Amino acid sequence: MYKFYVETYAGSIIPNVTEFKRVLREADAFVDTLVLCRDNLVHEQIEEKYKSAVCAVAEVLYKQNSDRQVQSESVGNHSVSFKVRTQADYEAEMHRKAMLYLSGTGLCYGGMKR
């Protein structure tokens, strides 16, 4: 699947196969929660869209695990604060990115909104 990620999806955020494997299972499980009918996966174009959805979610999960930013920092009179993303922020991003690929494939319930 990492070969698909690099060559077909053209992913560049996840640097190697080890890191990709670390998030792949969870990404696949997340996309499976959105899919109601796997029957259409027999079609090559739809299977590619499914794999692309998994790759998109994997990137979000990878970023979530590597987003260890400082919440605030002060040096003298100068201070900087960073927005801390919540789990809900990441889940909304995963859903949005997965649905970019899954919409119109017949894999999901048409009325599914989040």
C-alpha cells in the first residue's frame, strides 16, 4: 500500500513505509466506518478512490502523531501561542478528506453528513 501512496496517490507527508504502516491500520479502520456497502470495490476506479481515502486519512493520523507543538512560549516581553488541535478537529479533517474520495462511489450512504 505504501507503493500506492507514493506512486499513485503522490503522497509525500509520510516519509517511509515504517511510518506508513504505523498509521495504516487505523486509517483503514476509520474509512471502513464510513463505508456501508463494499460491493463496489470490485470496480478498479472505485477501489483506487477507496485506497486514496485511506491514504488521506493516514496523512492526517501521521500529522496528528507528529503535531507536538508548544502551546505557548515567552522570551522577555515577546510571547507566542499556538492553537492546539483537538481530537475532534482531527476527526473532522479525516472525515472531510475521506469523503473527498468516497463521495459518488456508492460505498457510502448518500445522506451521511458530519
